[in-house]
Amino acid sequence: MSTEGPGSPTAPGSPDRLYILTGGQARAERKTELDLVTLIVSRSEADPGLQPEHAAIVRMCAYPLSVAEISAYLELPVSTLTLLLTELVAGRHVEARPPVPAAALPDVQLLEAVMNGLQKL
Amino acid sequence: MVGTGSSVQRRPVSALIWLISPLVLAVCTGTAILAAAPDARVPVAWCGSSATVAVALASSEAARRGRVIAALRRRCTEQEAGLRYQLDQHEAETRRLAKELLPRAIHLLQRGAPTEVVLRHTLPVHDLEPGYAAAHRSVLKSVIEAVQAEEGLRDAAQRAFVNIARRMQAIVHQQAYDIREMEHKHGNDPDVFGDLLHLDHGNALTGRLADSIAVLGGSRPGRQWKNEIPLYNVLRGAMSRILEYRRVDLHSVADVAVVGPAVEPVIHALAELLDNATRYSPPQTRVHLTAVDIQSGIAVEIEDAGVGLTDEARRRTDRVLSREGDLDLDDLGEAPRLGLAVVSRLARTYNLLVSLRPSAYGGVRAVLVIPMDLITASKHPGGDIARAAKLPPIKSKRRPGQKIPPPAPQTAPPMMEHPIPPPLGDSGLPQRRRRRGPAPLPFGRGAAERRERPAPPAAPAAPEEAPKQPGMWLAAFNRGINGESLEPDPGRANSDIPSDKEE
């Protein structure tokens, strides 16, 4: 994005580099629970004082989006995004909700049986 | 014996003077003849007349010689005047050669004029004798040739520099491109990702150096941008090219964009100024970067809390920044002045105004004014990333009429939608499974009327939905279990479940 091959002298994109977005960090200082399927939802409207990336995430996450989706939409690597999200979570702009663990889900066949039973009522 | 020359007043006098002695002698002879005894008169007359004749001859000879001498003197004076005139002309021509012709010739040569044109522009004005004029021409010609050879050498050296810089830029660009690919590829692995960021940064620094060499060689810096770039991204682009970008605080930035052709020069000039600011201030201090609207354009200010400029240093920087004409490579010295020379050259080429003044913090305040004609309205404040912020509507375009579903359908409902539910994947990505199920439906039956429904009406519903999010999945789950139609609930009219009902 920020660069192009030597073949094309002009290219769209942005002159930013990824390390600028996160101040050169590659991982958060404190351990975060964010992973690809963590759902992110904003707690407030985008604050005009926010960095554009932060504001973008806050605006996007008016509806919950997974980290993987945000990463795909913003075309940002997950590590960078995780740092941005960590900052946002720390600033209480967004809320992170871990997905329902697979083990906690009720058995599908049981649910189906219940559903069929209810429909037969 | 009357003079016929030009000097009328002197001639007759001198001629008359020569007449006096024969006349006096003749009178004396006559007197002597009369006074002598009659028998001695004949010899006296003989002697007297022969003496008179001799004196007359001598006098006439003297007068003739006098005339010759006068003529000679006259000719000598004329010759002397002629020579003096020539000497004056030569002197004037030589002076003109030194003061006018050579500077003009060198100026013309530096602007790339060929030898013939230069010689035609430096013709002598006085009509000189051919030999002297030829010598003059040959002096001029040999000087011109020497200067031309020197200029050629310099041009060749500059071209070589620019050529090397271009190759370096190409490699750096390719490398940056590769690194960016790798950053996306290894985005999940913080260790590799951190190393890649480190490499990316080093690569950006190398690129700036290559750009500097290209600029000093008289070329343009680096890549060219086709579209305008928001000033915010331009400033961050400049920050990304210096070693200590972490110390730069980016404050308020005017919401404008820089036109494509000026992006790279502005980034490069700002990067050099930022580099100076961070390099010459203590490592624990911050450097403040702001961009404000002014009458004539946008003023970008870089303020550091360093040692500031001494008077001598300020004079020197002013001299470097305001230097007209070509850069003297001898003048550059060590690295810091190299940066200023680059800034100065970029500023001259792109009409940027640069000034370094003492800062209120004691350091230096560098102001770079980007003129109005290089500024345009910003289409996407914040650049690509901010544009990406509008992506959720794009998503709803992909699935017309559907809002981004609340989390409940992402977990529980999928399990029930499938007659034979697929086993839960070990990757733990339930929402992907959900998509595989209901996603194609809106494009099939019953999708047409939903597609008619414009996306914007769905958008205002978003904020009022958001606060309920945390508990909603349970409600949806319950409703799903109850099998009730969800149509009455306007907020959820478009969710996945009704589309299942229609099936």
C-alpha cells in the first residue's frame, strides 16, 4: 500500500508506514485477551480528537465486528490492529467481548430435538 | 623660404631668422665696399659677396633641415597619438574581457549554451586590429572550453549520482513493498511482525538518504503520487522517515490535502527538518509538529526544545536556505548542512517557504509554508484508513437490506439453521459458518424487494441498537428457540432468521 514496485512511478496509497500507527511497538506491553474472533463493539461515538485509525474502528464497530473482520476491512495486520484496539479498550472507547467458548455451547442435536419438540406442541 | 606646413605661426619666424644673417652680411659688405679705398674695393667686394653667398647657402640649408625636423616631429606626434589610442582600446577590451565577457560566457555555459552561441554573445565591441582580436578570441575560446569541460565533468558526476540514487530508490521501494507484504503475512506473529517493522523503518531511512542524493543531484525525490494525499498522512509519512519518530508529537493538523506532485517533496523536506529537530535536541525532549491554515497556504511548524541556533549557525542556515543558483558541493560539509541544502533546493523548486527561528522553548522553530496552489480540499481526511471506516455500508451493499447482524445469530442460530449441523470447527470461528448458510439467500428468493430498500434507512437504526448489544444474543437465542416470527421487531426484521422462515 504505502509503496509500489519500481516499475510504476506513480501509485495510489498512503505514505504512512505501519510502525507509525503504533509508535513502533509490535506487541502490547500488557497481555491482552484479544484474538481473531474477539468481538469489538464501540462504547461511544467517535471522538474527533482520535487518531483516524482509532476513529475508523470506533465508527465501524457500532455493530460488533470480530478482530479478523476489522483487520480485513482496514487492511491492517492483526498485530497492528491488536495494539490499536488495546489502546481503544484502555481508553474505554470500545469494548472487547470474547466469543462464546465452543465447550459452553449446548449440544446441537439436543437443541434441535428441543426445537422439534416445541414445534410439535 | 616661406613655410608651407601646418604650423603657420612658427614657420615664417624660423624662415625669417635664417634670412637675417645673409642680409646683415650683405649690408656689411656694401658698407665695407663704400668705405674701402677705391683700389681695394674690388677685392673687398669679392670677399664680401662670396662670404654673403656662403652664409646664404648655410642659412638655406639650416632652414631646410629645420623644416625636415618639424615634419618629422609632426609625424612622430601623430604616431604616438595613434599608438596611445590603440593602447587605450586594448586596455578597455582586456578589462571588458575580465569584467563582462568571461562572467557572461560562464553564465551562458552553466545554462547549457553551446560554444558557438557563447562566442556570438561575447563579440568584442571595439574595432581591433585583426591579430589582437584573434588573440582575444582564442583566449576566450580556451577559457570557454576549459569551463565547458569542467561543467561536463560536473554534469556527468551529478548524473552518476542521480543514477545511483535512482537505483537505490528502486531497490528500497521494492524492499518496502516486500516488507509490507510480509507484514500482512506475518501479522499474527508479534515477534516476526516486530522485526519486520524494524526492517521497514530502516528501509525508510535508507530511502530518505537515496532521495537526498537524488535531490542534490538536481533530480526529484523518490516516487510520484498521482492523487492528493491528506496532510495528516503527509506529516506521518515525514515522521516515518526519521530515526526518532517516537519523539515527534503530531498535534492539530489542518484538514486539507497536498496535491500529488508536491507530496513527495513536502514529505522529504519535512522529514529533513524533523530529522534536524530530533537530532539537535536532547533525547528526552519532544518535538512538536503542527499544521495550521494561514493566508498564503498551510504553515507546518516543527518546534524542538534543543540548544537552539547560535547567531553564526543561523546566518549559515539562512545563507544555505536562501542560496540562489547552484549548490556548491564543497560548501555542504557534514550531514546537518546536507539536510538543509536538500530542504533549500526542494523549497526553491516547489516554492515552499522555509525559515528557522528561535523557539520559545529555547530550541528551533522551523516553519515550512506550503503555498495555496499545492493545497487542495481533502476528500478523505485521515486517508485510506478513514475511507475504510465507511466499509460497513459497503458490507450491507454486499448483502442488501441486511444490517450487520448482532452477535446472537453469529453464535447460536447457525447451529439450528442447518438440518444436519456441521460439527463445530476446531478453529472456533462460528460466524464464518453462519455466513456460509444464510448469506446467499438474500440474493435468491425474496431478495429483490430487500435490495430495493436502500441501505441508508438501515443505518440510523444502528446507534439505537448498539447499546442493547451485550444482552441481545440471549434474546435472539430465545426467540430462535421459540420459533416465533421476528417480523414484528423492526430492529431485527432483516436478520438471518426471517430469511430462514421464508425458505
